[in-house]
Amino acid sequence: MFNQDIVKPENLVYKRTEVLTDNVMHYCPGCGHGTTHRIIAEVIEEMGIQDKAICVAPVGCSVLAYNYFEVDSLGAAHGRAPALATAIQRLNPDKHTFTYQGDGDLAAIGTAETIHACNRGENIVIIFINNGIYGMTGGQMAPTTLVGMKTATTPYGRNVELNGYPLQITELLAQLPGTYLVTRQSVHTAAAVRKTKKAIRQAFENQKNKKGTSFVEVVSNCNSGWKMPATKANEWMVENMFAKYPIGDIKVDGELVQK
Amino acid sequence: MAKELKLMKGNEAIAEAAIRSGCDGYFGYPITPQSEVMEHLMAEKPWEKTGMVVLQAESETSSINMVYGGAGVGKKVMTSSSSPGISLMQEGLTYLAGAELPAIVVNVVRGGPGLGTIQPSQADYFQATKGGGHGDYQLFVLAPATVQEMYDFVFLGWEIAFKYRNPVMILSDGAIGQVMEKLYVGDYVPRWTDEELRKNAPWASFGKPTDRKHHIITSLELDSAKQELHNHKLQAKYREMEEKEVRFEAINCDDADYIFVAYGSSARIAEKAMQLGKEKGYKIGILRLITLFPFPKKKIAELSTKVKGMLAVEMSAGQMVEDVRLAAEFRCPIEHYGRYGGIIHTPQEVLEALEEKIIKRK
């Protein structure tokens, strides 16, 4: 059967959302960024808020996120995305401003901006990709790098005496009264993707209802930085990253989830 | 336009001008000697009058990035600070310049270096006019000398910032920020409607309508050939500013033997020194700079062929004097005088410096 015989409207079961551009993504095969981008774009399309969505891209692997989202965007300086989003959303209370940030951006250089935006309860959505490493700059230690994990700047493994402890910033942010939704998800299986999409949808719905800050962490892999094949990286992530960064809701509707 | 007479501090005049000029948002962090800007705004509650947003940020780093966010969506946004805070903002300023975003940043300069002092200074001239942050860029720099100019330059700042898509710095000092003077304020200029914003800032990321592709506000261009082209465009813009936007006030310059070149508080002190000199029979003029970038190179070059010497008067160890020398190309003697570290020179000191360094020079 030739391709043109099957590509017909009546056979359409899946199509790429128009909230993504045609640009070929630069992300490594197997990385979670592409999937996370897609589900954010799908949520924006399904909610009909493309004209109201404003993306604030970070510095790091997703520095070019604005090339993929077909929404008006701004590229922030390293770590400053929550400050930009604060102003954009306050100046445009009916828009949907969201930041998309990695662990170095959000939990190291941008810690102050992150904590204070969340503490003020800015009505923004923060999507936080945690892969425990600086991918873009070549695999250096991140604030979320696990103890013992080898990186370009911890070649003998992260040593707590030298490097301190992995930062569970998501648990920390959940303690702040300004956060309304704090959840940790992943995108390594179909089931996980569905749950993450549901969480991201909830985050944008909260924003629509002006509930304050909604924070969605996505624990992801970095197969190139971790120096593993993609499938092995996912296995390693489940075994090691999930032990330190357990998947699930931490705060829902402004209330901490009891564990 | 109806004019209303008020008595205000320079810092309060900045805040009053923000509200009355249709500013959409002010983001700041307290620092002496400019804290009255945000205090006045918070007391006036402009969000109830004009819908203007006022927010106290967690740092100057954050406030300048809030300005970047607001400017990127086409709003009229501003911040203010004093020297150490402005140093923290240098990252944001180079990003604003790189992404070609309009905004107003007020620096009420105090003495440095480091934490320095809280008294007036003009030692941030290099930082304001030579970049300050990384990369080849220019801020448009306005130097008010009165409380009235603190007010007026906010209105002028919006015009320049949006005309050239470039950040504007109002380079003031602790004296002008703190002094109370009378000033005339005008009617409230309404904030832009959404339609006006789309017309005045069509490039902004205000939310993608269905009839166009998405907008991207960024200073990143990884392809160095494109980055060089972007730099060419920026440089052309700066040259256009030098061609069209130079502003200064030439006082008694036409038949002067000697010229004081000064801006801000120093220009006012130089004016008194000029009067003292007149009593002694000296023919002194003042070139008061209003734009520090673009710098009045042509006017200084012209004067340098006519006078016996120029004294650059500034509250610094000698910063602006370098630009005066470059513009004059050593066609006449050019010297510097200024107190610094928070000390303000007296008119007598300035006149004595002119006599010693230029008039009695062998």
C-alpha cells in the first residue's frame, strides 16, 4: 500500500497539534523534552488558549523552546524566567503565562526568582524539567544531581562534603502558601505521559481560575549527559531518580497531600 | 495641557511622572538614595487610578527581569535604583539592549566603589554610557539637572525608548533625587489600550492572534553570521541616535574664552562658578550635557576650535572628561575637576580649578 493511499482525512487517528511549529527539535532522541513540549502544546490547543498563552523559555537545553511552541514567547536570562512571568501575568491578568525551566535554571541560578514568585503566589504555570544534570553545557553537576552520580564537574561522583546535597526544591516550594498545585510527574511511559498531561491541564485550569502558582515537575532522563542509551537511561531514572524524587502529587488545591 | 504646580523631591517627581505618563508597570527594590520612588508610588496607589502595576521585587536582578518581561509584551515598564543596585541590573540591561526592548531605568547615583556611600556622585558615567554589561550595546542616557527634568525625562524616555526599541537610562544623582523643588506637572496621559499597544509595539509577544506566526523576544542567535548582522543593525541604530537625538544646553558659549562641560548637579554648581568667574572678569560658558549617549561630539569639536580651554566638571575621578578629550581631539587644553566618593564640589573650588589648571597654565 502506498503512503498516499492511507493519508486521508477519514483515516486520521492522530495529528500533531498546531500549537507546535514545523521546526525539527534539537533534543537528543529519547529525551523527555520533546514529549513534554507536545503535551503542553496539546493542552493549550484543547483549552483554546493559544492566543492567550505566553511562553517564557529558560537557558539550558530548552533555551530554544520558543522555536517549537507556536505561541508568543520570550527568552529569559538564565534563571530569571519567573521574574519575567511575574510581570507579564500581572500586566495581563487574563493571559496564560508559563515558564519552562530545567534544574540548573530553576533550582540553582534562579532559586531566588523561583521561590519568591511562588511565595507571592504569582498566577503562573511553571513546568520544571529535572534530569539531574546540565545537559546543554556538557553534563556538569546540577543542584538535583544525585549523591555519587558522575558528571563532568563531579568526575568521581557527587560527594556531599564537596558538593552538598541534591536539592528537593519541589518539596520546598510546596511549603509556600502561594503555591496551589505542586506535583511531580514523568514522561517515560504512555501511562506517565497521560498523568503528566492531566497535571499540566490542571495547572492551566488553576491559572484560568486565578488560583496562584501551579508547579509541575517532570523527572526526565538525560541519556547523553548520563552517557547511557535512551532505554537504559529510563531504567536508571526509575531506579535512582524516582527514589530521591518520588512521582506523585505533593500539593493539590492548595493543600499538602498527606503521606 | 493644564499645568499644576507642585513641590516635590526629584525621586517623587519620577514616580509622579510614571503615573501621569501612562506607565503600565514599575518594578523596584529599595535602596538609598532613591527609595522615595517606590514609596511615592505605593502611597499613590496608581492601580486604582490608572491600572498601573507596582511591585516590590526580591532583588534588583529580579526587578530588571520583570521589566524585561513587561517590555517584551509591549508594555511601558520601568524601574529605578541606585549604583550598587544598577550594577546588579547590568545583566538585564544587556539582554534588554540585545532583544531591543524599550524601557526606562533610573539611576540615582551614589558614591562608590562597592557599597560606597549614600551621598551623591556621578561616578557611574562609564557604566551608563559604555555598556556596563557584556557585548556591544548602548543605552540612551539622559541626564536631568532639576526636579522638573526628572519629571519631563520620563515622558521623553518613553518616546525615545519606543522610537528606537532601546532601553533608556535616566542618570541622576543623590542630590537631584533628594532635593525638593517646584515643578509643573501635566494632565494624566492614559495608558495604552490593547489596540494602541498592538499599533505602537507590533513586534511584541502579547499573545499570538490567528493571523500571524508567533513572536519571539530573545537576544540569542547561535548563528554567528546572523548575530553579526544583528549587531550591524544595533550599531546603525546607535549612529542614528548620534545623528538625530543629541541634546545639550549651551549657556554663554558664543563669546566664551573658557567652557565648563558638565551635566546634572555639577552643571548647576558650574553655573554658580561661572557667575563667580564673571565677577573676576572671566568669560566663561557652560556646555550642559542632556544626552550623555548620544554624546554631543560635534558641539564640543566646534567649541574646541574657539576657546582657550575646557574644564570637565563631574563628581567622579574623571570619566566624562575622556569623551570630551576624544571629541575635542586636543585642539584646546582640557582638564578635569571633581570631588567624589559622595562629596560635592563647591562653586569656589570649581572656579579655582579653572584658574589653576587652565587660565594660569604655562
